[in-house]
Amino acid sequence: MTTRRPLATVLLAGVLLSAAACGSGSSATKSGGDTEKVAGSITVFAAASLTGTFTALGTAFEKAHPGTEVGFNFGASSTLARQLTEGAPGDVFAAASGTTMATVTKAGAAAGTPAVFARNRLEIAVPAANPGHVRGPADFARPALRIAMCAPQVPCGAAATKAFAAAGITPRPDTLEQDVKATLAKVVSGEADAALVYRTDVRAAGTAVRGLDFPEAAKAVNDYPIVALRSSGNAATAAAFRDFVLSPAGRSALVAAGFDAP
């Protein structure tokens, strides 16, 4: 097992400066060959595990496209998908799994085909001093430990179910949280001895936690798809932001944050 170091913020900042410098200008090409003005505001619905990276990408996008403003609604992908299918206004959806994206596409809410822009895998998070002496997934069955996990209906919880099945372990969680940020917060606050979260969240937490890799995480890798939404009132800017995330600079920023390239 290995530990991961905190997010390389200098590298990420450098990548995002490059992204802003290499912006695609102030117009977007439509399918018919015409161009539309990239300006105004959009709201991006994005998985909680994308909070830090997408916030930085949003700032870089605004610098690359003066006159734009990117707002975010971060949360559990399953919750965001439900909000969108129930009519919540949004322009772009970035999910932490293909399953939650399918909820939106099957409802006819997507404008085009979703594209995978990153992948993520699980990692065990423990307090920096690891008072519970956690070594691997088997410790999640120890009744003496306080264990935090994502609820099974959200992508990090579904991935955890796969990983524990691969390990042959039945975990004994003390709390099931509605997104990965809330799950990790239990470790950061000292309320849990261990949590199963994404490795990007462990990295973003810096020295507050330690991350432990385990082989079965490879059996539960999540794809992250993104799509512009059919109901967007600013289709050109929505499409431009989607393309920005999918660009080499956008993907480099994601890799710097600990995501795997698709």
C-alpha cells in the first residue's frame, strides 16, 4: 500500500494558465458551420469530486473568454441528475459515472452525446496519524472502528460496493453520506477512523489525511462524462465550456488534480 502526496497546486496553476492562454476565442462553431457568440453566464452541474478542479477550470475559462461567467452546482451526481430531469435550469452536466449520466440522456435532456473526460478511482482516507491503524479494506469490517462511506445510490458508493465485492469484504459503515465531500469530512473532522473516497479528494485534502491505495480499487474505476444540456439558454457558451474541459489543457489540469486520463 502507498500514500499519496497533496495536490500539486503549482502544477495545476501552471496548466490552467496555459489553458487560459490557449482559449478558443470568443465564438463557437455550430453544427451547420456558423458561429455563435461565446458570452454571458452558464451554470454547470458537476459531481462533488470535481469541486476544486472545476472551480479552477471555470476561472480559466472566463479568462480565455472575456464576458463569460461560470457558476456551479456541485453535489452527488445522482441528486444532480434528478434535479435536471425534474426541470432544474442548467447548461452543462458533468457526472461521476455513466449510470447517473444515463438518467439525464434517457430523459432527453442532453444536447448531443456525452464524452468521457476523466476517470477516478477509490482510495482509503485516514487521519494523518492513522489512530485506527488501518491498512486495507479488511479494516472496514472491524466493529471497533468508526467507518464513513458514500451512500450506495451515489457514484462513490456504487464504486465502493464493487471494490468491497472484489475484496470479499462486507463493510460495517457507521455513516453513509450523500456525496464524497461529506464522506471525507468525517475523517478530516476526526469523526471517522477511515473512509472510502476518491483519490482526488484525498489529494485535495492535503496533510489533513493520508491516502492508502488498495488493489481492488482497480475493479471499480469510474468514468466521468460531460454533456451540454438541451434546455440551456446559452448553448454556445455551454458547448465552449464542454470543449474546454475536453481540451488537452483541460485534461492536463484534471490529471494534475489526480484524475486519470480517459
